[in-house]
Amino acid sequence: MKRRTETFRWYEYIAFSAVTAATLCLCVCAGSVAVPVGDTLTAVWNSVWGLPVPEGIRGSIILSVRLPRVLAVALTGAALSLCGAGMQGLLRNPLADGSTLGVSSGASLGAVAAMVLGLRFPGLPFAGTTIMAMLFAFGSLVLILALAYAADRSLSTNTIILMGVIFGMFAASLVSLLITFSGDKIKSITFWTMGSLAGSGYESVLVLLGALVLCGGALLFHARELNALSLGEDAARHIGVAVRRVKLTVMIAVSALIGVCVSMGGCIGFVGLTMPHMARMLVGANHRRLLPASLFAGAVFLMLADLLARTILNPVELPIGVVTSLVGAVVFVVVFFRRGGGRRGAC
């Protein structure tokens, strides 16, 4: 591979960042109440530099409602897509994403349990739903790895996937059981399970940003190792890769990111599955280029999906998970056949 294609170049970062910023501006401006681009930029600029913000409903809509929501959506999309690219590289499976390990189902179980039981944590800045989702995400990872280790001391990829699928099905059945006994909370819980970032504030943005910097940084740091693992675990060991350590690090980082994303927005499917494939078509399979491209692609895709969810049936708002599943399924089928999946049996 030529050197110019090994890493993301500075002009590529600028191009992807410009597209992401333009999409963010579009999503903040558009909605049930359209806001001119000039007013949006003025309100944000004045707010950042401590200048007087224009009074009226437009300034309130931009700074208090749309901007934190769109930022949370962008960070969630970036995190989910990055997790999907990391898991596809780690497991060498084009159908893998951040929920392959069953951690997403575990996080959902924790969040639904918190909502059904009405758990609260006085004095803590984050709601009980967030904390329970993160705790259950990590607990799920520990349980899955323990079961995989008991069955296979080498922690082979196939064993981990199998345990993750089994645990995901078990956790999903427990979520259904909790919903059955949720009483008058069933509507809000059902809507949450379909995915929604409505009502997100700047606290949510900070939590998502911190998780993306820490866990996403760990994934980006291991891009070379993921390239080596794409040749197979034995080949990676022969060139000096600590396979078990890398696998555990990537899985822990993915689990943490998935737990945070699920706690904030519920179950949002297909982002981690489809966006890495789209990014791979643009920049290739080298993870030093694929991971940054997937991050930007996920942010753009989820922002557009959220905009569609807010506006297509205005004033009714669709769950964002419904939109990503409908659009993502179509996109994945198109990508699958364009890459010859119907002939070769793989993406």
C-alpha cells in the first residue's frame, strides 16, 4: 500500500469536518420552526464568546433545544459507527457492529430496569437510567468474557460471538418481561427502546464527548493492530501483536461507548453496521483511514436521520431508531449487492 493512502491526510480531515459542520448547521436551522442560517450562526457565536444573544423564540430554540440535541446526535452517531468499524475489524466479520457482543442488550436491560423500578441517585449529576445502563454494560461484558473463557481458554472470536448472541437473546427476553410489568410506564419505555435523543441537554453532550474521547481514542490508537488482525490471529501473533490484550482493550472500549450511547438515546440500530461499509467504500479497508472516516460518516448519517425523524411527519416526531433501521436496511442491501455480496457471499 502506498504511503499516501496509509493515514488520513490533513485535507481529508478538513473535507470531512466541513461536511459534518455543514450538516450540523442544517440540522440546527431546520425543523418545525425554520431559523435562518445567519441567525443561527450569530446566536452560537455570541453565546460562545459571551456576547448578548438575540432575544426571542429563535435564540431560545437554537441554544436550549436544537444545538444540544444535534450535538448529542452527532456524537452518538460517531461513537456507534466507530464501534461498528472496530468490531468488524476485530472479529473479521462484515456483519458485526457494536451490539455483537450483547453489551447493547445488557445496557438496555439496565436502563429499562431503572425506569420500571423508578431508581434515582440523589446528589449525582446523571439520572439513574444512565448509571444503570453503564453498569449493566460492563457487567454484561464481564459475564460474556467469563463464559467465553470457561468454554475456550484462548478466547477465540467464534466463542465470544456465540456467547454474545446467547446473552443478547437472554437480555432481550428479560427486557420484554420487564416491559410486561411496567404498567403505565409502558409507553415511555417502548418509545425509549426505539431510540430517541429528544430532550438531550449539554450534560448529555459532555458525557458523550468524554466517552468518545477516551474510548474512541483507544480504538483509534489500536488501528495498526486491527490491520494486523485482519490477516488472522495467528498471523498477527507472528508479527508481534499481543492479540489477547488488543481484543480485550477494543471490547472494553466498545462496551463503554455502547453503554453510554444506549443510556442516552436508547437502542439505535444499523448505524454501526452500515456506516463503516460506506466509509470503507470511500477510503478503503486500512483502519488508520477507516476509523476516522467511520466517525465522521456516523455523525453525518445520524444527524440527517434525526432531522428526518423530526420533520417528516411534523408535528409528530418519529423515534430515531425507526428511521435508522428503515434507511440503514436499504443502504446495507444496496452496499451489499454493489460490492458483489450476492455473488461472493460477503461484504
